Amino acid sequence: MNPPPLSTWARNVSPSPTLAVDAKAKALQAAGEDVCGFAAGEPDFDTPEHIKEACIVALKAGKTKYAPTPGIEPLRQAIVERYAAEYGLKLTAAQAIVSPGGKFNCYLGVLAVCSPGDEVIVPAPYWVSYPEMVKLAGATPRFVLADDRTGFRLTPEMVEAAITPRTRLLILNSPSNPTGAVYTRKELEAIVAVALRHNLYILSDEMYEHLVYDDARPTCIATFGPEVAARTITVAGFSKTYAMTGWRIGTTVAPLPIAKAISELQSQMSSNVTTFAQFGALAALKEKDKTGAAVQRMLVAFDRRRKSLHAELNRIPGVSCLLAEGAFYLFPNISSFGLKDLDFCNRLLDEQKVAAVPGSAFGAEGYLRLSYATSDEIISKGVARLAGFCAGLRR
């Protein structure tokens, strides 16, 4: 007799396409291949020394026991102070939750407000994990595509058209993964007004808030007034801004009832974030001069790579690409080649040893996501290979 089938959740969840592409690229590199990797969404910089040192000191001091589920008190207070200083947002430490990675923060936020049968509006192109989180909560993702004709940004009319009596939550992500699009405050206010009118919760994923360029500015949706703050779950973290991807430390600030619910869910699912790692995160927030200098060095490099990659992509016949205003991704349109983007990426990796993620992984067929969180050398070599590959397709 065969064992019974796996659960509905296990059978229906999809693996992360970005991690799959990155794993294949790393396997090729391990086999001695010269691979230009544009797939991974993590800075190629090391975590700043003062953050690592604070973690080492905590470890040596015996900070190796269980910590409070929502995070150590000094870190939660520092998070609150950070939102007050940067956005004028008044919070209490009880409204701040520290979780093992921003991905888990988002998932807990969905779990806290969504039940089976609910619907969640997911703007596309979307971060690959949003739909899976929604499905794992028993809810249904309802996709709304905003392509390069609208700058990859939703309009209030698009949101309004997607709302049904079952809609419970709207997910917003600015700056965006995978497009690098940044909404203006005015654009977000118009969209949030629609959500407010329909009594929706909002999950605002602001993980890339400090990685913005030119005249773009981050917007904290919870600052739009008491009614909006009462239904907004704000997710951020340390991974992207401070090159701390492997530390797995994300943050949520939310209205007290939601924060309590998230903490209770986390208590049963993961307990606390690694205790000594939280002291590194605390140093990132408290030692502002050192942290700010490290972030600025990254931003200067990212900005240079952003402009260079954007210019080179638009020189390739058949490729068109908007200039991202945030994060560290570009999302070029390759639909003119008449090839499915998954086939395009598979062939690009096999034939030219260039790793990119197909736009269909993000709900947008006909695009690629290219991360410029990699070296100038890899960008230069990789885009030259991409140009050669595209020229071959046009012959």
C-alpha cells in the first residue's frame, strides 16, 4: 500500500524561481563554468564590520538563550525610534515585531488578516513569494498586471476593478521587486483611498525603502492618517539595505491587534529570531554614522551599475528597458523576440552562461529580471553576452 498523499499545501506550493535559477547558476560555477549571474536578489557587499562586531560581542557575552518572541526590547524600541525619525510615525514598541526574515514577516501579515475564501489583490509584476503566501493562508491571489506602459505601477482604477466582496487585503511593494518601480506619495494616496473605501487591509512591503535613486523618495503608507494606519501592515528589514540577507531579520510594524496576532502566530511557528543576531541589527540602527556611510557606499555603486546596465540594455536591438528608480533590479522587455521568456532564459544560461530570471516567474510574460547587485565586471561581460545571444535570435 502506498503512503497517503501529501497535504494540499505541499502539493500546491511552487518553488521559488529566483532561487532555482541562482542554484543552477552556482552549480555551473562549481563545475568550472564562467557564469554571469544576474539572478540573486542580494547585495554583493559584505555586512558592515560594526554590525558583525556587535553580533560577535553578544555571542561572546552569552546572548544565546531564547529571546522574547517579538524581539529583544532594545531592538523593538530602536525600530520605533527609526520610524519616528524618518517618517514622523508614532508607534509603541508593542507594535513592532522582529521575525526571521522579511519573507516570514510578509507571510505572518497575510496569516493575521486572511482566512480561507478571502481574496488578496497582488500587483503584477510581483515578488514571487506573494502568491504562495496567500495560497498557504487558504486565500486566493487576484492578480492585477501593470506593465511597462504604466511604469509597472497600478492606478486606482485598476485596483477598483479587481475588488470583489471577498477581497480582504491589498499588497503594495514600493520600491518594487522585480521592477525597481517607485510610487510617488500622490499615487499611493489615490490607491490607498480605494482600499479605505472598501475597508481593506494593506500589506506595504517597504523592504527596499532606502535603496532609491535620482529624485525618488520612499513613502511610508502608515503615515497617511489614523484610518490608514489602523489597517496597514508595514514590512521592512535589514537584508537589502545593510547587506544582511543571511542574517534573516525582518520587521513588521502594525496596529496593536495585528501585531499581537503576528506575535502569537510566530510563537508557535518559529519562536524568536536568533538572539545574538538581533544585537547586530540593533547596531545597524543605533550606530547611524557608520551604518549610513556603509549604505551610501552601496548606493553609489548600485546607482552607477543601474545607469550603465540600463544604457547597455537599450542599445540591444529588440530590447527595451525602463530606468528603475529603486531596489537593484532592471526589468527589460524581450517580447519582440517571439520566444517565451522561460525558454529565453534557459537558452541564455545554457548557451551564453548568463543567469537571469524570466518575467513569467513574477506574473509578467515577456520580460527578464536582471539584478545589478553584482560586480561591474560581471555586468559588462554579461550584457555583452546577452547582446550576442539576442543578435543570434534576430538572424
